[in-house]
Amino acid sequence: MLGPNDIVSALEAAGFTHLVWIPDSHLGTWEPPLRGSRLAPVRVCREGEAIGLAIGLLLGGGRPLVAVQCTGFFEAGDAVRNAVHDLKLPLKLLVGVRGARAARAGKTADNCPHFAEKVVAAWEVPHTRFDPAEADAAALTSALKSLVDQPTAAALLWAE
């Protein structure tokens, strides 16, 4: 299983300049190594705000990654639509899918895993799934490199 230090190292190696995020659930465990990283972590209050801030960073030449949980992605839909389809920006997203592993095992009534991929697909954002519990640092580096290399918007659905 990948730890927070592995994740932050891979984010840096992928070339992201900023991590725009709400550090809830699993994402919050990354905070200690982020404090000493090259990334400029930017906390926001709402997920729609994260998208707007990432738009500004992209227009200013930055390479931000927006990291939010799936329910926050649902909330940010209009901002995603604007960034991806109106402005045609190469927005990069890491969407934490709360309860993904429990859902695969049939051990949760949480419907977030059921809707997460469907909502990302509805916004026509190319995406891949990634489970940090089943991957090593090389797989994470590869997944993040693929995300960065995508010329359009793209998302990594991060199993929690």
C-alpha cells in the first residue's frame, strides 16, 4: 500500500506545481509530507472553488492537480463544465471515491462509489481508476504521468 510520502513524491515527479484540495478522508493523510514538498498546496472551502482556482493557475501557466472526494466532485459540476467544455482547459483531477473498496466487497450502503464514475463520464472527462492499496510507487508514477500527458482534461478515480 502506498503511503503519504510515496504519494507526494509521485505528485512532485509528475510535474504538478500546485495541489488544490480539500483534505478530507484519505486525501487528508497527505498533509504532513506536503508541508515539506515543492508543491504549493492550496486549501479551499468548496470543490467548485477548487476548480475556479485551478482555472486561474492554468491560465497563469501553472500545472495544478485538483484533489477532491467524489461527493465534492458532484457539487463542482458546473465549474467542471465551464473549465472543461467552455474554456477547454486541460484540468487534471484526482477524485477520491469514498467507500470504493467496501462497495466492491458488498460491505457498504454508500452510493458514492456507484455514482462517481458515472458522473465523471457524464461530464465527458477521460478517466482511469487507481487503487493505492493494490499498487506500488511505480504504478502511481505511471498513472500520474498518464494524467499529466493527457492533452485534455482528465481524472484519476482514486479508490478509498
